[in-house]
Amino acid sequence: MKNKYEIIIYWSQEDRRFIAEVPELPGCMADGKTHKEALANVEVIIQEWIETAIELKRQIPQAKGKLMYA
């Protein structure tokens, strides 16, 4: 079963790219020239984040499916 983490996508004027962040996974973010590219890139990074956490025997947060501060 695939986890469904909240993904926030916004435009960074400084980077001139769309940034996709996953608040529940500290440091998990990616960028792209378009919303679609940023989303595709962050999906790869989510999987890599989880794989790294498993290798390091770190806890993997359960996806809440909504913003933590909503």
C-alpha cells in the first residue's frame, strides 16, 4: 500500500522553479519547471526518503492525508 503524504507545491521566484515539499517527511522536497514536473520529482524523492529511513532504521511517519496545521 502506497502512503499518501501531503505535498505542497509553490512557485519560488528566487529559484524560478516550482518547489514541492512534503511537510511530514523532514527535508523531503524537489523542484521542477512545471507543477507536473515538480510533483513527479517529489514522488521519486518520497520513495528515496523512505528507502533511506529503512536503511538507517529510522521511523517513517504515517501519512495523515491532510495538513498537520489545518
